[in-house]
Amino acid sequence: MLFPWLFIFWFLQMRTPIWIIAAPFGLTESEHVLQHDGSVVIGAFFPLIGDTASSLKIDWKTLPLGTSNDLWMDIRNYQLVLAMLFAINEINLNPHVLPNTSLGLEIYSLPDTERNILKSVFYWLTGLSIFIPNYNCRKKWKSAATLTGISWKSSEIIGTLLGLYKFPQLTVGPFDLAKIDTNQFTSLYQVAPKDTSLFCGIASLMLHFSWTWVGLLITDDHKGSQFASDFRMEMEKNKACIAFVETVSYVGEPIYYLLRYDQMRTLESSADVIVIYEHNNFLLTIIVNIHRKYTMNKIWVMNKKWISPSIHPYTLSHLSHGALTFSPHHGEIVGFIKFMQEANPVKYPEDTFLLILWMIFFNCSRLHSARKIIENCLPNASLGLLPRSLFEMVMTEESYNVYNAVYAVAHSLHEKNLNQIQVQPQANIDRTLLSPWQLHPFLKTIQFKNSVGDPVVLDWKRMADPEYDIHNVWNFPSGLSLLVKVGTFVPSASKGEQLMISEYMINWPIGFTEIPWSVCSESCSPGFRKVVLEGRPTCCFDCSPCPDNEISNETGMVQCVHCPETQYTNAEKTHCLEKTVTFLAYEDPLGKGLTLVSLGFSTLTALTFGVFVNHRDTPIVKSNNRSLSYILLITLTLCFLCPLLFLGLPHTATCILQQNVFGLLFTVTLSTVLAKTITVVMAFKITAPGRKIRWLQISQVPKCVIPACTLIQVLLSGIWLGTSPPFIDMDAHSEQGHIIILCNKGSAVAFHCALAYLGVMALGSYLMAFLSRNLPDTFNESKSKSMAFSMLVFCSVWVMFLLVYHSTTGKVRVAMEMFSILASSASILIVIFVPKCYIVLFRPELNTLPHTRDERHHRSKYLLKTQFT
């Protein structure tokens, strides 16, 4: 309970400098501060004078100066008085508006406590300092309308009373759609422009600087809640977040706002950008208090100018320097600054406020205590010499509203008089007699342009969203404060062109050397994507690298983008690069190696064929059908050259030849091996011992094996080509950064059927070789198990091929098929023909018929001996 009281004491100490003690000069709260008579009078209630007590004051004219209690004057709001006086002077000098009619004014001060507001209103209505029901001391009622402000609360209290009389009331304070839209105040008009697009402007500024993590400080009322809701929706629509929303609650009359300790800590430690909506001097004082307790380098974004003489210049300089403010755009009223500079007590002796200012700031003295006559002032004294922290020489937003409100009443009176002339043209009618309620139809429909061309409309339904000027606060150590226009926001402009801002003109708060950042998580750099954290706002996230073949070339991307198949990602995954077209070429190391192996084995096979031709009459060559050996060697030579079709840039012709030539050559090879095994079996199984069958009859069967097997392969190839032939294909996934051109087999079923057919022939050859393993003859290939072993190796190679084939891609798959062709062909060549070449070339003594007979004789004797023993 100690903190609020300490704060109240501190606050009262802080607010003293912004007021001037006015009681010694005879001013009271309830009576008028300034009065100018006219045929029609406009009343006004502005917060000019307040008191520390609630005692009623009397007219200063009836007492000697200095006899009343202490009063306090707000110097800054005095510009409202000057704006109203300036507008009425312009209208009275304008022959086109209210001709033959003079406008007057009565300005009253609003107390700083709400319970005393109606005192001034009752005095204005009745002319009595003490309100007596149904009693009026005014001899003639000249008031046509009244202006109220600058807070909506005071206008609301006054409007409740004036609404009973249907008296026109124009409020110059901030616009409040919720109040006026309820039809509760039918006699009240708002002069201030609508602020329904303000949240869009502030949100656009946040997005322009990529401030996605901002705080919000609002007053605890319906306006603050509505702004917070609209602002949050706009930010979330653009993927930005509200870090916190802190409300400043109403406490009482002496102290209006308090913040809890945890709210102070939130302001100090969270977002670097804080938006303040509907702030006033009390709220500003609270922020200064927080600043003194905690060091805050914040960027303040506000909807009002932030200048307060109640704060030490150095404190204000450090706290508000670099702040950005939004204010409705309005033109500069010509002559108003000159009017303020020329205003003085001599020119307006009835203006008590001017008298007080001159006596306090310009060392004037009073010539007579009962008269408002001064002397001994500083030469050339004017309001322009007052400190800017006390009095602004530029028309404020509220003063501009006062100016427009006076003109709105004048134009409405003018229209009413014209309408009255048309309805009642009699010349003897007194036009100055009026009933204020008769002005409502004209106030509701009034629409005109003021002296600077800005439209003025009192019907809020026809009000357009105003343009906003964005100002940057420049504070200097000397206490001088400047508001520099750095941008605009035009709600009616097209999307993307609403906000215009000059970044180079902005002076950022102390501690920021460049455009500040206010984010929950740093934006993900290119090559990464956002990963939203569960239970956290969308602005709080982690960054994860893009998956393979995906990129993100911008910061803060939610999803990575797939590269086209013809492109691949760079190492940083920020760009897609064109893939290089490649294929298994002769120049590749793998291609060179396979080419050398292919040519080497084909040469070796050709040399073997030459050896067999050169020794064609020897027993080892003539055995097992010499012509079949020739066919087999020639086919093997072509088989070794077949892998060369797989090298180089594929074409349609080469794709077709690859599989069909491979199938046909291996069919001939295996059918030749099968024919050789059949020849051995037929020679020893079909021909019984002691019987001679002509070899012509025996040799016809092996001759039919090769054409028959080849014909079947041709039929399979024809079906393959007719249904789904091989074609050129691209493999964009096997190698990073490369598109491999290769041949697609077309029909996988046909390809596997061809391999299965070759496997059947290999198994058939292996079976025949197995059946002839115990047959006689030294040169029997089946007996030496060479054919059986070669077929076993052949089958093993292609079984391994099938197992590895489906797990490889690209060039490796092509190379695997080439290797299988070479390995299976080499198994036949090496196992069947190398032993024979060795005998022919290096052991010629074994390649003779006598040796063969002796070997058979010794074997027969051995068998007989073993049988009898």
C-alpha cells in the first residue's frame, strides 16, 4: 500500500511546472475567461484553469486582485482560445459568411475534476454562480452552439446536460466512434477526423521496418480495447505479433493512472518497439517514472505529439528522442502564427490569460490593483518568445479542430438564415432571434472546405479517413524539441502505396546507430525455413535447413521451394543451378576402363580363335564339334564388343541395339554351349557300344539347337519392340548437379523375360554337362567339368546382377550391366578355352591320339583290376 501514496506525492510534485498559479489575478473556474459580444455567440469550455480545492470562486471584477484562492492555469491549452478568437475575427471580416451578423464568444474553463465540470455549464446557462433550478439571470440568449474538449469524458458529461435542451455541442477532442454510434448523444458533433484507419497506418509502419514483435500500451477503456483488437488483427494478418498488451487503469481524480510492478518490468524487458495509443500527460508521467527505475532504450510510436514541460528536459530528451508520432494531416492556416505573435494584453485587454502570461514571463507590473493595466514589460514581448515546451507556435491538432468547429457553426448559421429568408421573406423578422435546436438540420448536412482546402464534415458517416503525417521527435540537450515530418500514410491509396517514409531523415533513439530491430526470433536466412515452436506465437520460431533439392532464396521463408528436375541446389541451398547433361562416355574413367576390358577380351577371343584355326586338325580342337567351337568363339568376340553400345551419347538406335544385340549374342552363345553338351551326350548315350551309327544322323540334332533357340529369342525381341521398346531417358536424381542421359529398357517384364530365357538355356547346358561328366574321352569338355563350371559362373554373375541392378541408378547401373556382360562372357572363354589353348600351345605332347589311346588303355586295365580284386 506504500507505493501508490509515494507515487501520488511524486506525481503532484511533477505536475507543478506545467501550471501557473492564477488565483492572485482574480480568475475563477466557473466564470468565463474571455468574452466578446456579438449578435450571435458561440460558447466554449476548455481545460484552462483548475484548483487544488473545490471551493466556489466569484468574479474577479467584484474583488480586488489577489483575494481568491490558488488556481492553476494550463498554458498549452491557451492556443485553443486563440484559435477560436482567430476564426471568429476571420468570419466577422468575411462578407460572404454571415453578412450583417457579428459572431461573439464566451470561453469558460473546465475544472480538472469531473465532479465540478457542470459548475461552469450552469453558470453559462443561467448566469448564476450558484445553480437555482428554473431560474435564469440572462436577459437575452444569444448562444447558438458550444465547443467542448479536449477530453471526451468532459464532453460526455456536458453533453448529457445539453442533450436535454437539444443544444448543439461540437467536441474538438479525439474522435470516438463507439460513443457517437449509439445515438446516445444526438446533439453532439465530433469535429476531429475519424481514426478508424490509424491502426492500419501504425501496422504498415511496423511492417515497413520489419518490426514483428511490438508491445502495446493502451488506456483501460473501450477505445483502447477496440484499437488493440484491430491492431492485433492487422498485425496477425501480416504475420506479425503483439508481444504484450498493457492497460493503464483509472484510479481516481488526483492520480488517473497506475502501472503494476510486473507491467513495468514487461515494458522494460520485452519488445524494443512500443505503441502507445491515447496517451496523455498522466500516462507520459508514468512512463517517465518507469524510465527512472529502469533504463529503457525503446522506440515509442504514438498517435499524439509527446511534449510535456512537466519533465526535465534531459529526461525527456533521452526518453522520447527518436519517437514516431501519427497525426491527421491538415494544412497550415494562413495568418494564425502572425495572429499569435501579435496577441498581447494591450490589443486584447479583456483577456485575463494574456495579462497573466505577460506579468509572469515578461516582468510586467500592474499600474493599478483594480484595473488590468500593465507597464514596464520587456520590449517586443510576444507569445513567440515563450519556450516551445510551454507554448507551441504551430497550430496543434485540437486548435485546428476548434478553427473548423467555429467555421462549421458559422456556415450552418449562414445556411439557416438563407433558408429562413426563402421560407419567410418578410423584412421585418429579426434574424438574430434563434432557437439553438433549429441549427441541427444544418449541422448534420454541412459540408465545406476551409481556408486551406481541407474538407469539413460533421456527419461521421460521411467522413473520409484522413491522411496521417508521421513525425519524428528530435530532442536536444538544451530542452528544444522539434517534430520533423518524415512520412505520410494515405488510407485511400492503393495497397503498397499507402505508406511513404523517408528513412534517412529519421533520428533513432539514443543507443541505436541504425534501423532498430524488434523481433522475437531473428529471420531465417536464405537456405533455411521457419519451424514454429509449439505453444509460442508465430513470430517465435527456430530455423531449419532446407531439405535436399529445396531452396529458400529469401529471408524468413516458411516453406522451401523445390528446384525443377533440370536444376539442383547450391551448397548453401539458396539458388537452383542448371544441371549438367552427362552420360557414360568413353572419356570417363569408368568408360575407359570398361572399353579397355572389352577390347582386351575381344582381342584375346580373336587370338584364341586364331589358335584353333591354326591347330584345327589336332585332336583337342576336333573334339566336341570343331564348327561349334568356331561359332562359340566368334559369338564371344561379339559379346565382348557388345558393351561398347552402352558407351557414348544414347540414341534411339543404340538403345534398341543394346538389349536386342545383347540378347541375341548370348542366345547364340548359350545355345552353342548347349549344342556342344548335347553332342557329347548323343555320342555316348544314344550310340551303344558295338553299334555304329553314322555321325551325319547324330550331328543333325545339334545343328537344330542354335537356330531354334535363336528363333525363340527373335520372337521375344519382336514382342518387346512391338509393345514397349527401349527409349532415351533422363535420370536427374542419381548424381547431384547432373542429368544422366541413358536408355530406358521400356518394358521391365520383357527385359527380365529375356534374362530368364538365357538362364533357362544356361541351366539346360549345365544339366547336360552334368549328365556327361562320367563319359570317356580325354577331350570330353563335360567330363572335365569345364562346361558345367562355366555355366555355374554364368548363372552366378547374372543372379548377382539382378540383385545389384535394382539398387543402383544412373551410370553405375549401366556400368553394372556392362560388367555382367563382360564377366559372363569371360567365364565361358576362360573356363572352356583357356585349358585347351594351354595344351595346344604349351603341352603339345598331350594333343596326340597315341597318347590318348595309351591313357585309355591304362585306365581300362585299372578298372578291370579293381573289379577282380
